Amino acid sequence: MSEWWTYSAEDFLLFSPRTYWRMIERHNEALWPAQLLTFLLGAAILLWLIRPRPWSHRVIAGTLAVLWAWLAWSFLWERYATINWAAPYVAPLFALQAFLLLLIGGRLRWEVGRAGQGPVGLTLFLSALVLHPLVAPLMGRSLRGAETFGITPDPTAIATIGLVLMAAGRRSWLLLVVPLAWCIGSWATLYTLGAPESWLLLVAVLLAIIPVTRRHAD
Amino acid sequence: MTATRRTVLKGVLAAGVAMPTMRAWAQPGAPTARLIPSTGEAIPSVGLGTWITFNVGDDVELREECAAVMQAFFQAGGRMIDSSPMYGSSQEVIGYGLRKFGRPTGLFAADKVWISSGPRGPSQIEHSRSLWGVPHFDLLQVHNLLSWEEHLRTLHAMKAAGQLRYVGITTSEGRRHEQFEVIMRRQPLDFVQVTYNIVDREVENRILPLAADRGMGVIINRPFQQGALLRRLSGRRLPAWAGDIGASSWAQFILKFIISHPAVMVAIPATSQVAHVRENMASMATPLPDAAMRQRMAVYVRDL
Ligand SMILES: NC(=O)c1ccc[n+]([C@@H]2O[C@H](COP(=O)([O-])OP(=O)(O)OC[C@H]3O[C@@H](n4cnc5c(N)ncnc54)[C@H](OP(=O)(O)O)[C@@H]3O)[C@@H](O)[C@H]2O)c1
């Protein structure tokens, strides 16, 4: 299929920037005030990371699993699918991530560590929770388009990458695959839409990949 | 063969003939129309594309804007609307507009089949038809030649059974032109759809002459390179002589260049704006450039 070389990212973009950002705004309006609830969940996760309890590791993994399953249904299946026919094909991957979070995540230790990728992970998590919602207004869009943890995939994927980088235990890297794939796909979409914040997603990917590859090189 | 070419040329001159009456849409002026070679049916030479612009999902405000674009399109005498199952919610949004204002009798519904499985073609077509809310399509095209052999069999069978009026194939941006030509030579097609504009002129060499020889109507996609061409030209001054061909904007300059090619039947620019659809439709009005003027136009843009 040599003609594939003649395609560019624009050829696969199905919607205009206006349609895309309005979809995010309408999603927010439909779910308000769930954003407050997911923000509080994020804050609770932060607290448990700093002061872990015997049960908190499973609760964090369980919370993330619920959020990924919820995004698969509420965002990909119900919302994004209205303008992107590829979204229903991505939804099962989000469901898989939820399943992996229960299977693998339940056995990990989710806490802030000083060593290794702990600081990088914490930075990513905090930026997804606190800074990401400010991107829309900073880019001159309405605050109604603010993307929050647990409500839209971008901040949720970045936050999850940050949390997994902090988590200790076997096979934790498996929990990075779906969020990283999402970040790369979403970067391509936002980049093609001409949105400067696309670079946030790429930075998250690089911060996650560099330590993992270094660890494997050691 | 020359007879069909002459038919095509005659169509160029047949401005505004036999426009079917359209319910609920006023018709101020008679636009330039071409005759479809295989039937002699007249079709206005500017249509409406729907890629990206009409994929607005269930956003009611944006759907209303698309419906307004359709209304202005029909009011200006437009007939051909082009879509595809690849264009997200565009087909559904067309259906929304048609339901809202009533389906004009002049509507020329052009859609595509786009699925790798041949046997699943008919169910995709039926789904598309229900989204548009039309009794049948006027034209179905094999999108980007995907599984074209199987789908063309389906489309020819539908045409033979009276469920479809015209059959075609599409490509864009110069992809697979060799294969495209082979199919044009071997298959009895009513329409072919390719990319053509004042800077992407490859089809002038072989595909447009072949279409004229074979009596196939040519639909032109990406007249504005998805808007990129207009963005690049937006800072530049239109030549003073643009007035001689009745072009008052770059969009009209380019559309007039396209539709004045003798082998071109319909250009299908996409837009989300009523003002733009009016501007595009107005470019059908005479005068259109002759061959010498077309040459001058192309050179002018090339040298900018
Ligand atoms: N392989 C295939 O079968 C194939 C491939 C590509 C395209 N197509 C068909 O061809 C159609 C047209 O191609 P396209 O959608 O790629 O792009 P296009 O028609 O070349 O350009 C569309 C863009 O031009 C802008 N525009 C339209 N009229 C304008 C005006 N008067 N002044 C300023 N800007 C104007 C629109 O923006 P506004 O919304 O702001 O007006 C829109 O962004 C498609 O919609 C589709 O139906 C088929």
C-alpha cells in the first residue's frame, strides 16, 4: 500500500477544532458537578500517596479502575463516538486498562517514594490534577472547556502515568501501555487541530519512557 | 467517442436548463449547469462537500448551522451533496437538514461505500441511506477504490435493479491514478471523483481527457485543498482582471478555474458558513474563463 506515504495527519482528522472543543464543553456541562467529585478523588489519592494505609493501595487502584471504565463508557462510547468513528474501537482498550488496574494495580504499593521516578511521577500527577484544567482558559478558550482528571482522558492518562511511575511492584509497566498509547494518539489529534497543549501529552510520554528504557538498559 | 465529448461541451453551454423545481427553496438565478453524459440530466456545476464541516455530532447549535448552509445551497440552485460513511456524523447531519426544511426535489444525493468487506457493502449503503433519510441515492461511489471490484458489482446490480441512478469511483490528491485509469477504461462508470484545483493539476493530463472520451462526469474534490490553498492566498491581491471573469474573491477565482474546464462536471467545496456557500454558488454565474484566460489564471497563481 505505497499510497499510504502520501497521507498526512490532516487526512485522518475528521472534525474541526471548533467542533472538538465544543464537544469537550458539552461533556463538561452534561456532567457538572462531577468534576468536583473527581477532583476530590484526586486529592484523596494524593493524601493516601503521602500517608499510605494498609488498605489505601487497593483503594487507589480500584479508584483508577473505576475512572478508566467510566471514561470508556461516558467519554469514548457516548460522547467522542459522535464525531469520531474510531472512538468505539478505543473504548475496549480503556476497559482493558481498568481490568489491568484491578489485576496488577491491586498488588502494587502506591506511595510517594523519593527514589527513582517518584518525583517525576508526582510532578506528572499534580500537573494533571491541578494545572491541566487551567490549560483551556490559558489558551483563550472558555473555562467550561477545562479538562479535569477523571472526566476527560488526557488529564486522566497523564495522572495515571504519574501514579504508575510512583508505584512499586511487579509488572507495573503494563499499566503504562494504554495511557501512553492514548497520549500519543491524543497528541497527534491535538497537534493536527493546531492546539499548542498537544506538547503536554508528548512531555508526559517522554518522561515516562525515558526512565523505563534507562531501567531496562541498566 | 467525440460525440460524448461534444455532449459534455454542449452541457457547458446549457446554462440553467431544465432545473427541476424545488419545494420550499426559492431560485433567484439560473446557475451554470452541465449535462451528465450518460443521461443528459442537467446538474449545477457547484455542489456541496461535507467532510469535516458537517461532522458535528449531536451538537444542536452546529447542526443548525449546517442546516442553514444546506438551505442557502438549495436556495442558490445547488443540487449535489457529497458525503461518505467515512465522514463521521456528516450523513446524519445531512439527514437533519433535509428533515428540517423538507427534501428539495432537486436534491442529488451522492454518497460512497467505504468498507473493506465486499459482502458488507449493501448493509453499509442501507445504513447510509437511512441516515440521509432519502428513498434512494442518486450516485454511489466506491470511496478511494477500497475493495472496488466487489463494490462495483454491488453498485451495478443496484443500478440495474432501479435502486440507484449513477455509479462512480473516487480518489483524492493524486493517489492511485494509474489504477484509477485502468478502472475507468474497463468499467461503465457514470462518474469519477478526483482532486483538481489551480495548483493541483495532474488530472488535466490523462484523467480529465479520458473521462471526456469515455463519457463520464467528473466531480472535483478538495477544490481549496481543505482550505489550505485559500489560507495561503488570503494575503495576496486578486488581479484586477479577476473582474473580467466575475470573480470577486479567491474562492470564486479558484472555483471558476475548476468548473470552466470542459471535462469538469461539478466541484464540491465544503463549508460551514452560509456566507461562503453563497460566495461559492455565485461563482457559477457567467462569465466563466475561456482556455486562454484559464492559462493566465494558472500562471498568475503560480508566480505569486
Ligand atoms: N477521496 C474522496 O472521496 C474525497 C477526499 C477528499 C474530499 N472529498 C469530498 O470533497 C469535498 C471537498 O473537499 P474538502 O472538504 O477536503 O476541502 P475543500 O472544499 O477544498 O475546502 C474546505 C475548506 O474551505 C473553506 N471554504 C469553503 N468555502 C470558502 C470560501 N468561500 N471562502 C473561504 N473559505 C472557504 C471551508 O472553511 P469554512 O467552513 O470556514 O467555510 C473549509 O475549511 C469534501 O467535503 C468531500 O465531500 C472526497
